[in-house]
Amino acid sequence: MADPSSYRPKPGEIPDSPGVYRFRDEHRRVIYVGKAKSLRQRLANYFQDLAGLHPRTRSMVTTAASVEWTVVSTEVEALQLEYSWIKEYDPRFNVKYRDDKSYPYLAVTMNEEFPRVQVMRGHKKKGVRYFGPYAHAWAIRDTVDLMLRVFPVRTCSAGVFKNAARTGRPCLLGYIDKCSAPCVDRVSAEDHRELAEEFCDFMAGRTGTYLRRLERRMADAAEEMEYERAARLRDDIGALKKAMEKNAVVLADATDADLIAVAEDELEAAVQIFHVRGGRVRGQRGWVTDKVEEITTGALVEHALQQLYGEETGDAVPREVLVPALPDPVEPIQQWLTERRGSGVSLRIPQRGDKKALMETVARNAQQGLVLHKTKRASDLTTRSRALEEITDALDLDSAPLRIECYDISHLQGDDVVASMVVFEDGLARKSEYRRFQIKGFAGQDDVRSMHEVITRRFRRYLAEKERTGEWTDGEDPGAGTPAGGLAEPPGNTLTEDDGRPRRFAYPPQLVVVDGGAPQVAAARRALDELGIDDIAVCGLAKRLEEVWLPGDDDPVVLPRSSEGLYLLQRVRDEAHRFAITYQRAKRAKRFRASPLDDVPGLGETRKQALLKHFGSLKKLRSATIDQICEVPGIGRKTAETIAGALARAAPAAPAVNTATGEIMDDTEEPGQATGSPGEPVSTGAPDERRGQER
């Protein structure tokens, strides 16, 4: 690991002008390329105290061994040079988009004497006209099959073309009039090239003029009583219209635009592009990238524009590019696009109308692309094994954490505090063992106390289940309902389920992950120590910088951004957060649904929330006196009397019953949900509807 001060340029050496810089490692390999409006200001940011740098930037500057720069005259030149160097050096710390699939294009080889229509993938070749990309190759072949009726351009390979020319006999397409057969001189090279240019014009969106020309020719043929020629022209028009219908009309006919959307998380980003030509979606493609540097959405958009248009010129760059966020500054990239097109290019964020609606569709595709990429990555056995190995090494565990439990706290400004527990086994989610907790009392005042309570309750239950031998655990009362913070069970329950696994909370994890930093980790470790459990590892994942915290350590463990271990920890943490917030929202909605306070005239949502926040629950509000109700800000005596009367008239709800034991539950339990009394499951009977599953 290099010390950045060892290669830091001397004061005054770096010019205060636009330019592009390169960081190289000890082997002189370029590891990062960047551009700047002011090289002096930008490079100074890299040579500050390492503790103040983002972990990804810190990793880059400590890997590098030297830095060099090239001065240019404008920011646009810097943009062009940055793109060229990224393509040349492929630096590992730069954002590099990779296609999530190989997209096929409809290509017309205008660089050949007899242009050919074909399906092409991979790098674009000079002199070839491309249309697309398409989602599937068969979609291209369907379109070409319809178009060849009107534009019989050559589609055969070079070998077939030479063989037909040698024998003087065209292929089958030549016999059925879907090829003009230039191989046997049915048309000249000039006529065939003109046919290919008309094909390209039609595919580029200039369809109206050609269709009107065919319709006039059909009408003329009908007037001249050449009905067979008129019928052929009619069928040609139908074929072209059918080919056009394969591309959805989404915008005005004159609209040429590319719409770019980004879906991202802390580790990865997915980009989706819709190509709209002539008001129709002509193509779609998607990229994914690892975020190996600290980067904004605008910067992701800038990199996407560089990759999308870096080798394009002319009409390949549309008149309008719609994006979710603008690069900062936007002027250089807009000027660069204008130079590549040769005329003005509008780069903007759609605000309203059809373009904004289409952008939302593109964004949904980007989100789906990110989810699909993560799903494929998570389902790979080799990748999961490598992730568990990396976690084992990074946290210095004795063995791989085959079972990981993650905990998260969720609330809304201190109200409806809940917690979630999600379980991953062998790197995959085991949703049947998810649990949800309700936090009440002082613990709900902050996340640290709540985390301590949740860990205590979960592992107190683990110890109780571990000791259970078919008789009631010491200190439990069959009528008490909630011994040691959990539900009591009838005598005779065994330690295992039908499949032989330990029952309920009796199966311990090898690793406990908490959503948070050092305070939450310390609370979880303290809870385990108080219970005498010392064989379960604990760590925390702080969302802001994706740092892994261990109990008692002053500094976090920083895993590489490309680490599969970090990716698995992030997935576990995000799943716990999703599960907790879903439960919290459901509880909040239930609290405000069918409340007796709804019948109080003139009592709005603000004062309802104030009442419930002041008393904590509807049960306590019902037992309050009028004077106590008047203590709530905004509640006068007359309103308090009305509230008390409404609550008195409302019949109390029937007590909830545990369907497994028949016991009456208190107001912390919810039948049919993921938890019964605080933190403990309520069985709903069938194995496929076990507690903990999200409904």
C-alpha cells in the first residue's frame, strides 16, 4: 500500500487549467483516468488526509504510485481525451459499463459493392448502417422477412453469393422475388445500392413519403386496369405497415430521441436506453456496472453518454437525449454531443407529458434490469461460496457463516417502532424463518436500545428452546402466556420440526449482522454477553459508506467494492430493511384504520396523531380523563368531552386469540402476522403459511 504523500506533486507544479489526469500503480499500469475543469483543485482533493477520503477513493490513491496529467484548452477536449484514455487503458477504478446481454442489430453493409442485410452483434464496423438494438434476433428476422417483399436486398453470405455468381443460378430468395439477385446480374450494382439506401431510409423512420408513393402507384395501376400490379403494391403496403406496427408508437412522428434511465444502489448501477426514431421505439439496450468509485447519478449519466455516443457521428446521435439527472457541468457534454452530431442536441430532464411517462417506463426497465442482474449473481453457487469465504476471512471467523441473521429497526419519528429478523442460509434467503418484533416502552426511544432489546429477546428464546425437554422451563407458568419475553407452549413440544431441524429459535446463527455502525454493534454484542453467549459473531454494516464494524474496534473493516462478501452483506441488510419497513407501514395503516376517533366531528388527522402520540395507544386514551385529554396541544375542553363520549360509545374490540394455543393475547400481539407477543411467532397451522413470511 503506497503513501500518497510519496508521489504528491510539489506546490505550484499542477496547472490551474482544464485537463485529464492519470493515476498509475507501481507497475506503471493506469488504474484511474479523470478530467477536471481545474487540475490543481481536483488533484488537491486526492492528497488530503486519508481519513477524510471516501473508502473507494482511499483505496485508489493508496494503490497508485504516481500521477500525471495532460493540459487541454477546453472542457470538451478534456471529455474527448478522457473517453479515449478510458478506452485505451481500461482502468480498473473507473466506471465501466458492461452489457447485461449481447444485443443484436439489423445491419446493412453499405461498405460492400453489393450491400447485404444481416443480423450483427459486437463492435460496430465503419461503413455499416445499424438499426436497433433489438431484444431478440428473431425480431430482426421477422422484420426483414416483411421488408424484403418491398426492398429485395441481398441477405446471403459471401460464399453463397460467389457460388450463385459462378453457377449463374440464384438462391431460393431470388426465385420467390425476395432478393433482386445481383449475383446473376438481374440488377446492376447501382440499382441494388439504391434499393439498399431506400431500405435504410425506411428503417430510419422516413416511412410516410415512401408509403404515399406506393399508394399513388397502386392507384395509377388500378386506373390503368393493371390489377395484378395493383394487388402486388397493395400487399407491399400491407407488409410495410405490418413491419411498422412491430415498433410501438409512443411520441409524435417527428420525434428522434434517446431516453436514458438509471437504477442504482451502493454497489451497482443499471442503465436502460430506449431509442425512439420517428416517434417509435426502434431499439432498447441495457448496461450494468460496479460502482468502484464514489459517483453521482449525473456522473453515471455522463459515463453512459460517453459509451453510447463515443464512436457515433451524424444521425446516430439523436436530436434529443432525455436523462434522469444532468451531468455537472452540463455544457461540455452537451457541446460534445453537438459536435458529434453536427447540429444541435438537446440534453434535458423531461418534466411532463408523454416523454416523462415514457421515461418512467424506461426507469422501470432499469430497475428490473438491476434486480435481474442481482438475482443471477445471487443464484450462482460459486459466487455464493466465494462470498462466504471472503466474509470469513474479513471478519476472522473460525468457519464460514452458513446461517446469517440480520436485524433492522424501523419507525416513523419514534412511533410504531418495530424490528425485523431475516435469515440467509448458504447465501440464500430463508423466508420461512423471518421474524418481526414490536418494540414498546423506553426501548423505542432510540435504535441502540431497541437493538439491544431485540437481540436479548431473540437469544433468550434461543436459550429457552435449547433447554426445553418436553416439560415447562423453570419459571414458566402455563397460564402466563409470555415467559422470558415469548409465548408459552403446551407441555410435550419437542425440540425439532418434522424435518428434524431445531424448533423455532433453537437454531443459532454463525453470524449476526445489524443495520448500523459501532453503537448498534456494541448494543448487540452487549446483549449476547449478558446472556452468556460467546460463540456467535456480530458485525454491523453502515449504509452511508458500506463499512463493516466489529465489536470493540475503533476502525471499520473496508471490503473492496467488487467483493462478493460485501455484496452478500448488503443484500442481507437491504432485505432486513425492506422487511422491517413493510411491517412498520402495515402497523401504521392498521392503527389509523377504523378508529373511533374518525367519528369525532372536526377532528383532523393532525390532532388524531397528536392524541395517539401523547397517550401511546387508543387503549390509554380511552382510559384518560377529560382533563388529561385537554393537556394535548390543540384539544379544547369541548373537543375533549366529544372525544371521551365517542370512545365511551365505541365497543372495545374483541380480544385477539393465539390460534396455536387458544390464549388471549395482549395489545402487543397480532394474530396471523409474523410475530405474536413481542418477537415471538404465532403459528397459523399449515407449514406453507408459517410465521415470519411476508403476506
